[in-house]
Amino acid sequence: MADRYANFANSGLGRTMVKRLGLPDPPRLRRHRPGDPLTTGPVLLGAAPGGRLAEPARKLLETSGVQVTDAVSTDTDPTGVRVGALVFDATGIRDSARLRALYDFFHPYARSLRSSGRVIVLGTPPEATGSPAEATAQRSLEGLTRSIGKEFGRGATAQLVYVAPGGETAVESTLRFLLSGRSAYVSGQVIRVGAGDAPAPADWERPLDGKLALVTGAARGIGAAIAKVLARDGAEVIALDVPAAGDALADVANETRGRALQLDLTAADAPSRLAGYLAAGPRAGVDIVVHNAGITRDKTIARMSEDHWDSVIGVNLSAPERVNELLLERGLIPSGGRIVGVASIAGIAGNRGQTNYATSKAGVIGLVQSYAPLLRDRGITFNAVAPGFIETAMTAKMPLGLREAGRRLNSMSQGGLPADVAETIAWFASPGSATITGNVVRVCGQSLLGA
Amino acid sequence: MADRYANFANSGLGRTMVKRLGLPDPPRLRRHRPGDPLTTGPVLLGAAPGGRLAEPARKLLETSGVQVTDAVSTDTDPTGVRVGALVFDATGIRDSARLRALYDFFHPYARSLRSSGRVIVLGTPPEATGSPAEATAQRSLEGLTRSIGKEFGRGATAQLVYVAPGGETAVESTLRFLLSGRSAYVSGQVIRVGAGDAPAPADWERPLDGKLALVTGAARGIGAAIAKVLARDGAEVIALDVPAAGDALADVANETRGRALQLDLTAADAPSRLAGYLAAGPRAGVDIVVHNAGITRDKTIARMSEDHWDSVIGVNLSAPERVNELLLERGLIPSGGRIVGVASIAGIAGNRGQTNYATSKAGVIGLVQSYAPLLRDRGITFNAVAPGFIETAMTAKMPLGLREAGRRLNSMSQGGLPADVAETIAWFASPGSATITGNVVRVCGQSLLGA
């Protein structure tokens, strides 16, 4: 499972060879450990004139103990600053001429960002702007942030966060996630924060205290990592997997001090058995549902068996769909609830030999997009992660050439870890993310692959 | 400008070496010549039960002189068929279980498709479906078609065409474009055809007869190709470019029997001078406006000059924006009008060294998305193409490694030609595309690059 090359490239001798031979240079990414500060240095905050997010962002950051340096001040000497993050409020950009404010901020300070630094551009969702010129200018921010993500390197990430008017105070969970090491492998993403308020958890290190979470496919790999991260963040976890994975599942349940539930979700009666189990529990419901269970059965469609089509669609798409329907129908997901799907970059870009898998994962995106608006009034959010190349037992079995291509063809020159996917899910699950719904966020190190 | 490797790989000796050494194998793509039939063989038509598009599609195809073979009939022997296209009506798929119909159609016939064959899946836009389950299933079609595009090879293309309910008869221009050699370098795309009727041109070989078209940046490269293809399709063309390109521009105007207009669109008075020119013309307006003029000034943002930022944003984004605003304000684009922008895959995915260019091209997408809904009532459509690696004088100057990567990292293993971009624009411009608006279609051979 280990990326031996990355370990080598970060060793003393390796570093020299990588430089001399022009080899891929995967940086050691900053990942979150409990107690870590949000950033590795001060946050340089800039804004286009007339923006509405710089001041709320400044307050949030200062309350979080982050030192904020002001880029607007002419006292700031670009040459001397070494910062952990560049945060720019672009909501004041109301036409294409004013895009120049982006250059004025990033040009002098681009080199001041430390390793594993963070770039966050705050904008207004184009669909929520006041004029086509403003919508156009705000839409163009995507090109900037995605280019910066590819340009800055050394483990830096770059994101565009569209905050709906009226969502100014709901952005804290997202800023915290994106600034911290929790988002190590998330870059080049466009995130939408909706209008409304989001309750701040009492303790940002344990935002899920008092919540009950269900994680499917939890016995190993990404699912086990999700269970562990949700438990670390305070949730009580029900780890679900098929009976055949019982031993590994018991280990995860023990480690997370949670419960193990053996169930094959493709069985006709599985949704009702699950609903019965949850209804009978002390909470008569579940706060967080993570549909992680998934399988691959790769073949070109000409060589694929009927069973390989049916089983992949069944496990990856129809099962979460049926489970959602029944849990929602029976009112087992209360207001404040969170549903998270696991899509894939194959579901976005398609993949040779994966017609079944890509169809199922594009369907997971469809689930999010079709259900999220319907669940808004019930106070439930529905989002998805779309993992790229993640180091698991599954990817370790890939042929060397494909594996190395998947690992290196992204802005981090390395694969992600299961924990990176789990951290992103934990951010969706946070009470602070109450106005974030309908998002599909890739956890792919800004993979070159897309559509 | 030529792709010498592709020529070599398609030569007698080259073919043998490519096979023996496992080299990239760029197929010779079928491209449209006037008089060519739509397809290279019969169209195999299939449908999920309960669909609404198979019968309209069958009629359109048969009227166009295409032989239609029915996949639903049990008489069809998969082993014997050799077809030019696989067309599948997926609108009957109303839940994830029924996705199985896709497998039942494509599994037996995947191998029957000829070189440069076509795969078209017809669906219902998820936002126009009757239930979340149907929306989910329709959304999942994206994963299927994009995977097929990567899987089939040999110059085959695969697209998903979402046809809004009530748009059944408006799909002809799109089917014709996608089946023909005009769409040689378009693959893996999702196209939306809106509700309503679209007038069929009297002659599909000259659909733009009687139309006046303005093409900016028309002196060379992609712009010159656009002028030529629009003229071939019957339009009278005003070829516009900066005065410095005057000689080349005159050549294009002569070749297309059109007019040359020397104008620097970034000048403050350029939009009003252009508007005056068009108002004074015999038509007092213009039917088709193609905003092709664009420049690159590549540098990382840390090394980029102010001027390089301003000029790229100015030419690529602000100029078309200002021209549109004035022409629309003065009523110089009549009902039936067409506006087409030229974005870029860099505007979708971002690119190292192109913060300015990617910002401007993402802005072009923003223009389309913000203006298209506003122009619907005026009978004007606004779409964009997003070229990938196109063989031009510009790409010929790229460093060898980058050039070869750009050329080969797509489903066609080769770069596209300027005419491929032009053909896509001509399809948007057709009277038959009256209900197609707000689309951004990549002309990239299904490049791996994306977001």
C-alpha cells in the first residue's frame, strides 16, 4: 500500500537524485493530527474592493487563533512575508475588468506561500449574482484557482469557495477544513456554501460529539478510515459490512468503540432490516449516513458478464438509493442529518473497462443532485466525495504502469490516503456544514483526469 | 503543423512497427467532405422500453437516407452486423435497475462498430425528469458514454444527448452532426437539446444559406477555418482581425468570397465602430457572431507582467463581452441569431503558466451560462466550443514533450484540426440548432484533461 517512491524521494539521497534527474517530486503532505494549528503560518488576507467576505473571514480566523496579515495594507513587504495561506475575497469583482484584483494579490505574494500552503478564493455563486457581467467574472474564478493549483506545487492546494449571499457566517467549517491538514489531498475544487446559519460545534476537534453515524463497507480500506475519522471527531459509529468481512469489521468496531452490523445491502430485505435496526436503537434513527460500500468488476463491455454489470450497479448505486428512500420515508434521518455518497473520478470522466463502475458512480452524483434540493427543507444535506487515486489494497494490485500513472498524474505527484477521503466526509458531516449540500468534491490531488 | 507521427503510423511500414512496438496508434479519422453520406454503414437503433426518442430518431434517419437496423428485433444476429453507428434511446430508463438495458444493447454489439463509428445515447435531462430515481438513472448515462468513448477506440466517438421533453423533433441537426465526419474530434460530450421546434434547412449541405456571419480573429488558424466552413455551409462571412494581420485576412476574405474588416476589438471605440459597420450593412445586423479572437501570454503568475494579465483578459473575455452587450442593446442580432464563444480545456481544467488565459476562458463559459437564459426569449442561442489540442502554428511551437503529451493523451491519440472546431461551431450556427443554447462542447478528442 505504501508509495515507496514518495518515501525514497523524500529521503536525503532521494532528494538529491530527484533534483539531478528531473524525476517526479512528490512532496510530503501536511496531514492533520489532533491539536495541530490550522495553518503553518499567518494567513495573508486580501480582497477586491467592495467584497462582503473578507471581514467575516478575518473574524473567524482571528477567533480561531490564526494570525491574519493584511495584503491591502501598503506596509506589507511582499519579499519578507512567509505565509501559511493566501485567502482572497473576490466577491467585490463585478465585471471582467476588475479581475485584475486577482493579479494584484497573487502576483507579488505567489512565492511567499510555505510548503503545503493553502490558497482559498472566496466568490459569489454565479447564479446568485446581480448581473450577467458579475456572473461571468465570478465564473472565471474557476480558471484562476485551478491554474494556481497546478502551478504552485510543493503540496499547496487551491480552492474556489462560492458563498451564497446570506451564508457569510456559515463558512467557518469550510475555511477550517481547507486551511488545515485535513484537506491535504483536496485541490482544484469548487465548493458551494449556501445561505443560512450553521451552528458552530462546542469543540472543533470533536464536532461530531453526540452524533450517530452509519458507515457502509466499513471493514477495510476507505470505509475503515471513514469510521475511524468520524469516531475521532466524536461520533458513535455503526460499522456495516457483508457477513464475509465479519472479522475485519469487528476489529474496526472495537477500534472505534462502535458497533458492527453484518448485512448484505443488496439483499431484497436489507433496507427494511437496516431500518428496523436503526429504529430499535436508542436514537430511533441515525444522524450521518455514509454510503461507502462499493465494488469494481472491470472488463470492456464486450467481454463483461451480465452478473458483473448487475452486481456493480446493484452494490454501488441501487443499494444506497433504496436505503436512502426507506430511511427517509420512515423519518429515520432527523433534521440536521447528513448523507454522504462516494462517487469516483471514473464517474466523472469515464474509464476504459469500467462502463459498469462509471455508470454507477455517475449515478451517485445523480443521487446527490436529485435529492439534495428535495431534502433542504428537512434540514438534511446530501453531498458526495469523488476519490481519485487512493492508496489501498485495491490500487496496490493494479499493474505497475497504470498504478504509477494514477499516482503521479496529479498536482501532488502522489496517491492520496484513505484518511484524506474520510476527512472530507467528516467536513460534510460537521454541524458547521449545515448549508453545504449538493456538492461533489473530488479527493484526487487535482488529478489531470476529468471531463 | 502536421502530425508526422500520425502519418507515419498510418503508412504501410508504420502500421507494422506501431503494432510490434506497442506505440500509440492514432487512427485516420473520418472527416466530412461535401456529398459524403452521414455514416459509413447502417445505424443500429435500440431502445429501453417506454422511450420517447427512438421513433422520432428512426424517422429522421430514414428520411436522411440512412439504413436503420433494429436491435430490438430478435432476428438481429450480433455476429454478422457491421454498423456505422450505435444509437440508443435511453429515455425509458426510469430507475437504476433498468440501466441494465444499456448492457443488453452495447454488450452484444460493441464489436460490430466500424472504424470512426458513432455511439449516441439519447436521454432526458435529469432536471426535466419526473422523479429523483429517474433523474439519478439519467444522470448515470454520463459515466457510460464517457467510458465507451475511452474503450471503443479506432476513431469511434461516443456522446450523450439529453433531449428535453418537447424537443423530439429538434434533434435532427445534432444527430446529423454527431453521425457525420463533421464531429470527428468531438467525443465524450454531454449535449443538451431544449424543447421546441427547429426549422430544418432546405438543404442540409448548405444550412447557412442567406445568413451573415461575423468571425473574429479570422486571419489564420482556427479563425480562418471557421470562416471557410461557415462559407462552405452557405453563410456570407465578415472576417475580422487586427490591422496587422491585414494581408492574411484579405486572403481569407477572398477565399470565402466574404468581406474583410480590420479592427482591434480591444480599442475603446471598437464595439461602437463594429456596431456602426453592421448597422450600415445591407442586413442592418448579423445572424451569427463567432468570438474566436484570442491570445496567450504564458507565465507563472509570480513572473507574469501586468500587461500580460490585462491583454489576455481584455482580448479573450472583455472584448467579446463588450461586443455582445452593444450588438444586443442595439438590436443588431435578430431572432434566430447565434452567438458562439471559444473557450478552452484550460478554462475548464486550469493550466500551469496560464492563470490569465484560464481565467479568461473560464469567463467565456461564464458568458455563455449567464447570457444564454436571458437570450432565450429573443430567439438567440449562445454556446461555446472548448478546444483541446488543435494542430495550429501555435501548438507547432510548443516544446516537443508537451506537444506530444497534448497530442496523444486523448481517445484519438492525436491532435484535432482547426476544421474540427469550425464544424462544431457550424452545427451551433445551423437553423436546425434553434433549441440548443447554453452548451459548452469540447472539441478535444476526449482529452484526459479535465476537472
